[in-house]
Amino acid sequence: MSSGSSSNLEDLYLQSYSFTTTAAIIGSVDRKVFVLLRDGRSVIGVLRTFDQFANLVIHDGVERIYLDGSRYGESTEPQIFLIRGENVVMMGELDIDKEDEPLEKLTRIDYGAAFGEWKKAQTEIVERHTIEDKQLRSRGHLTSFLTDEFY
Amino acid sequence: MLFFSFFKTLVDQEITVELKNDVEIKGTLKSIDQYLNLKLDNISANTTKYPHLIAVRNLFIRGSNIRYIHINPSLVDTNLLQDASRREAMASAGDKIGGK
């Protein structure tokens, strides 16, 4: 096979499965991606496999937490992540030449500290909603707590 | 499936996606699927909240997190869309009568 065989294979997939979840993601397999999760954390690693629900397997992945636009924390031990599709907000292929560019302006802090701060912010959101929900329910409104503020 | 077909006609056009957390992402629509998951190219967004978007080439957004999609009005034939939605409503009503 010629050197362009992998891209030809990709084209073939896209032609026969165009407009499916598979077609959208297949091009990113074996590439470095970032995945934003619904709880606000991101996973950065190599996408190895996926399915139609956007369940993803990330190889050599690290967790990264961005805090208030100036600091971030990153887990040190690369792991394999199997991410259930419902927790995925978005996934983007990273340009390896530029991937560290956004971090240059940010200060890296210890992952444990970043995680603690992130968890605290989440708890505050939950507590605020619990109070609001209680007040609304006491006035006869139906409420459903949405977690869209997390990411 | 009407909106799936509708979005297929918008491929290669520039759209703005508003997520349920109020973040807006602009980009060229590259692909759409039955769950209305989107794939965008040449994205631009507020990168303070998501710094990694600077280094992103293409973005897959899961449909379940999308609130709105802003489309240039000139790209939408509203009469055609209205006709199509009525036709689809008629067809599904017909299914019920026919016991399908």
C-alpha cells in the first residue's frame, strides 16, 4: 500500500458512513485529543477507540483542571480512561505544535490543590441550587437541578 | 429526522453553537449525525474559559450539550423548511391512522 493508505481508508469510511458519529470521530483515532467532561475537568491523551455513543478510550491520558483563567492543575500519572459518552461535552484534536501555547500564560499548581479548589466550587454550586430548589418547591414550582454550570 | 436533513444542507457553512453553559463556539460545520452531534473546523471561542481551544484543529461537540445553533438567515429557506415540517407531520399522522 502507498504511504497515503491511512487517509484513503479514512476517506472510505467517511464515504460509506457519512453523517454518523463514527464518521465524525474516526479521523481523530490515534491522535492527541482533549476531552471536556460535563463536570468541568478535561482529559488530554491519545484517542484509541470509541463507539456510536461517543464512549471514548483515552490512552496515556492526564486530567487537567483549569481554575479562574490563570492557574491549572494536571495529574502526573498518565492513565487509561474509558469515558462514558454521556459525560462528554466536546472533544477536540490537538495541534501538537501549539498544544502548550495556552499553558504558557497560566501558572501550574499542584493537582491535589487544584482538585480541592474545583471540588469546593462545585459544592458551592450544588448548595446554592439546593437552597433555590427548596424555596421554589415550597412555592409549588417543580425544579430540576441541571449541572450545566459545572463545565 | 427533519432537522438532521436540514443540518446536512448546512455543511461547510459557518455557524455559531451556544452550549447549555452559555459558551459560544463559532466554526465551519463539517459533519452532523442523527443525535445532532456536530463537528466543527476552524473554531473560534472565548479561550479564557477553555484555554485548550487555542490549540484545537477540529472539534466534536456532543449534541446533548447544545442549547442553540445560530445560523445566518440567508442560508435558510424558511418556506421550504415549513413545507417539509408539515409534510413530515402529515406523514407521521398518516402512520398513526394506518396503525403503523
